[in-house]
Amino acid sequence: MSAPANDTAAAPTPLKKPELDYPCGDAPEPGRASEIVPGVFWLRMPMPLGLNHINLWAIRDGAGWAAVDSGLQTPETAQAWRTLFGDGGALADGLTRLFVTHMHPDHIGMAGWLRRKFGCQLWMTRMEYLMCRVLAADTGRAAPDDAIEFYRRAGWDDDAIEVYRTRFGGFGKFVHALPESFCRLEDGATIRIGDHDWRVVVGTGHSPEHACLYCPSLKLLISGDQVLPRISSNVSVFPTEPDADPMEDWLSSLDKVKAAVPDDVLVLPAHNEPFRGLHARIDYLRASQLQALDRLRDALAQPKRAVDVFGELFSRPITGAGGLLGMATGESIAHLNYLLHRGEAVRELAADGCYWYRLG
């Protein structure tokens, strides 16, 4: 999933956002489809979250349809799919294949359900498939000690830790059981869907091996969460790899997408609306992250914990416990680790059990 990050971060001199073009009009209602170009349709599914929707895409594939992403596992999403597949529905011919950009629940949640309903092949990258299986296996488990330690070292109090304990293992509640096999998407591979070739462009940082699909002949890029027009993708460190440097991965992936995909494409993102202006948007996202890192450097003139730097990175207040606190903490640590990996900052484990960071 994605959440507003540096697009809305506090800044003394805010960056000027590029003027993107949104040529496709209003989003379709759940259960309906809007044609983007001949044979490519825009679908939208509801989500019971602050980010209240996800865009999916359907591509004519012979006698049926290939879908890209599946939506969160909820009764509302299932009903929207049933409407699309029903008599007179836009996808009444059924699914031939399902492509999943990455393993976050809003993208993969209904994949198992669709696979069982249509017998269609599931296509995704290996790392995303395996990571989804790992996270789903946490359902019903108690929060591990390593994870508790990770968040205590970030500065969480007892109330936040208790909320985390009660919420741990919730991933599987929003994801149907995955098929036992899948077809692998690989970076640089070309996949024939219907009458057109689509090239796989893999990015990292937001998720382990996120697949975008680029069609040169149609001049379309299905970007998933890798490039979004109005919000920034969450780039976080998690307890499973506490010293990771996903911010470096993210910035490198932005450069990679810009080099691999021309600027004249229509971008089909997972959230908000289809847009033109890919390269300008990438430049803005990169500059926003670098500006946030500059603010963080200024803040670390005095020792800080991860929870102490929210104000430098986010304009919205991060209060209480729950999912927003988790995303903000993970993203703060991603920024801090970026500086640690470059020798610009140091951290010390203090007697209070927290990591304190300062400029090195």
C-alpha cells in the first residue's frame, strides 16, 4: 500500500509540483469499466481505508481478459468483480491471466479467489510471491520479540507496542490464500498480452521486487505503486531487515524507470488517476526525498529517535498508535538508515532501550 509521504512533508521552501495532464476523466464506479485505449480498461475497487480505492487494469487477451492487480479481500471487492463478470458485465468473457504488481494486500488480496474462480494463471515476480506467502503465514502468530525490540528502539511507548501486538498477523485477513504455483515475471522480460508486447520493469524500495508493465506500441505504463501522481509511495524499513536501505533502492528505481520508459507514455497508476508527465513526476519525487533528507540532516544536529523526526518528514501529525504510526516509523527509519549507510549519521543504543541518531 501507499500513503502520503514527502509530497506533503513540511518544508521551508516547498517544491513546485509539476503540472501533470489527466486525460481520462472521472474514475469508473466499482463494478464498471472505462476504456483507456481499445482493449485496455480502467477498473476501480473500493477500500475501507484512508486511501479509499485502488485502480486495476483489464487487457483484452484473446477470448478473455488479463487483469493487472486484484483489490483488497473484502465483500465489496468481491461484489464488484461479480458485477464485472456477470451477464452484460465489462469482463463477462472471464479472465485468462492475472498479473500482480506486488504483494501488498490491496494488489494481491483477491488473487487466490480469482485464480480459483477462473483457473487463470497468476503472474508475479518471485520475491513478491514468496514474501506474500511468508507474511500470510504470520496469521494467528504472536508478535515476535525481534519486532517488539525494533519498535521499542524506534521510541514506541507501551500503548503503541500493545496495539502492535493485537494487530500483528493481520496480513492474511485481507488476502485470499495464494495458489501453490505461479508464473514468474522477470525484469526486462517481454510478455505478449493479446495483440501487444508488454515489457517488465522491476523496481524496489516500496516492495521487494515490484513489477511495472510497459507497452511501447500502446505507449502505456502500468506503474502500480512505483510512480503515483498525487501521493508518494511508502518506503519503509521493517523488523525483518532492520538495517536495510530501501531509500537507496527507491531512488535508484526512480532513475531506472525514467531511463527505461519514454516520457510520452500514459501512466496507469494504482491510485489516483491516469496521467501524462512521467519524467517530471519522477524528478519531483526524487527531489522531494532529497529535500526531506536535508531537513533530517538539520534535525540531527541534536540526538533524535526515529519517532522524533516525524515533523521533518511529514506535514500531517502522527499521533496515537496503529497503522499510520507503523508506516511513519518505517519510513523515518528508511531515511535514517540512508544517512547511516553513507556515514553521514551515527546511532547509539541508550540506556532507555532506544536508538538515538545524530550527525556523524
